[in-house]
Amino acid sequence: MALVHVSIREGDGQVVVVLRGVLDVVDLAGLAFMDSSGVAALVHGRKQARSAGDELLLAAPRPPVQRVLALTRLLDVFRVCASVDEAARSVSRPPRVAVPSHRGCS
């Protein structure tokens, strides 16, 4: 059973990806650039996950995306993992009590 339904709309040189369902990890490894729309989508996804009692993790952001996450201070909000595998292992562990700033998966 699929936990996430993905639909894609293209137009005016832009691609919009719509996700519905349950999402635990966003794999950013292939993302070369992220603007304010991407930031807003991540924040909205986090808000939705938190309202369901879950957490949305980010995995493997490349340096330009990492820079955007740092500038917007989202590194203080999201758990950022080095890889999807690391994020998946982190999700399967019981929640941690202490929450450090610039939270990683370890």
C-alpha cells in the first residue's frame, strides 16, 4: 500500500509536485536549488506532520540547499540527516528526549 500519492503539474517553465498521504523523509540529495516556494512547502509539510504527531526529516541536502536552510534558520527546526538510510534508521528509533540545536539524526 502506497503511503504517499504524488501528482505533478507543469507549466510556464515550472514543475509543481503535490504530495498526499504520509511522508517521513524528504530526500534533498538531487535538489540543486530551492527558493522561497520550496521553503514554504517544507514548512507546510512540517506543520502537517506535527499536527499528526509526527516529524518530517530532511535528508542529504546539497550545499546550495543547505545554505538556504541555514539562512532561513530551518536547520534549527528540522532534523537534517546525511542520507535517507540514516533518516530511516532515525525514524525507527524511539523519540529522543533532549533536542539540541542544529539537530541531526544521530
